Amino acid sequence: SCLPRLTTSLRILEHLVLQHKPMPHQLALQLTECGAVQTIIQLFESTCKMLERPWMEGVLCGDTVLSVVYMIQPALDLCYAYISYLLSKNHSFANTSIVKPLLQLHTLLFSLPPPATIANTMSALQHTIANILLTFTTGRVCLAIQAGPSWSRKY
């Protein structure tokens, strides 16, 4: 499976992006030019497709779900950092294409009880998704997530 390599790549990218507070303009520009947000949207959409079958069966457990959860967190952190940067610079960020995959991901991950082994991580994911969605409704950065990137959290 390519999930471990993808997760490692996302964590490295997350570390490179989030080690700078605030995000440098040049880094934000590079993320924009390489289509990072669109790639993350595609990642969320693919993850949702992968999770639909176990969700329909009423079971979200196993190594695949665990791998997906650990892959999603750095992608969410990257997305949040990028949107936060745009809002902090007073850019009019009108691209809401990420809202639908985030809502679908939230539904798939949180409509069933999480496995006990990853309940805390799932709770962190839920808060991150909610904070990203709130930035679209409030127009400002939510402070609850600014505790640090996921690589600094203990799972």
C-alpha cells in the first residue's frame, strides 16, 4: 500500500510548512503554484470513496482506517495553515471547493463510533475539520487549532 509513504510525505510537507510562524509569503505562493489545495481536495475525495464501503456496513475499524486517520491529519493541518495565511493577509478567499469533501469526510468518520484505540485522534480530526469549516463562515482564523501541527501531538 502507498498509504505509509503518502502519510510520511504529508508529515514532512506539514513540518516544512508549519515550522515557520507565520507562513512566509514565498511558501504560500509555492503552495498555490503547485496546486496544493486542489491536491488535498482530491486526497479527501479519494479517502471518502475508500471509506464509503466500511461505512455502509456500519464498521470503521482495522488498519486501513487507522492509516487513513493518520494520513488525513497532516493534510488537514496543511489546509488550515494555508487558508489561515490567506485570511491573515486579507485575501478574499472565495474558493469553497474544499467544503463539500470536508463535510463528506466528517460524515463518514464521525457518524459511527470510533475504535477505542484512536478515539482521541478522531476527536482532534473532528475539531480540525470544524475549525476549517468555521473559517469559511466567520472569515477569520479560529484559535482553537493553533496549538501546533499534528506531528507535535501525541497520538
